[in-house]
Amino acid sequence: MKVPPLSYKYICGQIRVEMNYLKVYCNLIRKAQKRIPPEGYTEGHHIFPKSIYGENDSIVRLTAKEHYIAHAL
């Protein structure tokens, strides 16, 4: 199985369908990357899953609710 390139723009620009879970995920991550991390409890989230891409430093700070949603997608 060939793994796609480890590029946020590549992955988030590929699929365009009606209910696009990848698009929702990308928007959630993009929003979190652009803001100052919120005060209080946050969780680190690997943008690119370690199970597919192995160890990587692409981590974003998410609130507990955002982190739950990211994994539910």
C-alpha cells in the first residue's frame, strides 16, 4: 500500500464530496493552528496519524471537545 505524501495541503485538497469528513477535519485543524492555544485544559493531537505515518512532529493543541470530534471524524 502506497502512503500519500505527508503534506497537509495535499491531503486536505484531494476529496470534494457532499459530507466531506476530511474537509471538516482539515477546517478544525486549520482553525486550531491559526489561533493562540486556549487557556485551561488542552490536548496534543497528531495531525497525521502515527499509525499510518509513524512518528512525526505535526502536533496541534486542541480543546477536549475538539480532540473528541477529530477522532470521531
